[in-house]
Amino acid sequence: MPENVSTQNLVANGDFEASGGEFGAANWWPWAYEEPRPTDGTPNYAYRPNWNVESLSKGAAARFMLSGDRALRIINNWDPWHSGVVQGVDAPA
């Protein structure tokens, strides 16, 4: 790695341990692409999912945790969804 490149993590709450906001994890914003269900019965649609934080201390499965006690969960039962979370960071030039 070049000497002038910082190895500092610029992502706030990268491990999702800090909860907050209506979508679960502090410093993260949800995004979702929604597409209406077609009338022809094909699965070419997308509904808005739900975002929340799961924790080991409240019974979440350990295999879904990268580290620590919490993980961000995005879920929509039975329907397809296209979604995630995003965070903007200031990166040095």
C-alpha cells in the first residue's frame, strides 16, 4: 500500500452495533427500488422491505453476525425486493 494512503476506517458504525433511527442502524440510510406487481402473474416486481437490527442477546442466529452482538436485517416475506443501506463518507483525494 502506498505510504500516503490512510488505513483508517471512514465508515461510521460499520459493524451495525450502534442502533438508531427508524431503519435500525445509526449512520445508515435505506434505499429500495419498487416495481408494481404485473398482472400477468410473473415475479417481475419488487416490494419495499423492512429494515431492523437483530442481536444475539435477543435470540438472533450467530451465523448472521460478522462480529459483536448486532446485525442489520432487511426482510420482506414472500415477495421479491431490491434494497440495501448506504452511507456517504468523505474520502481524501
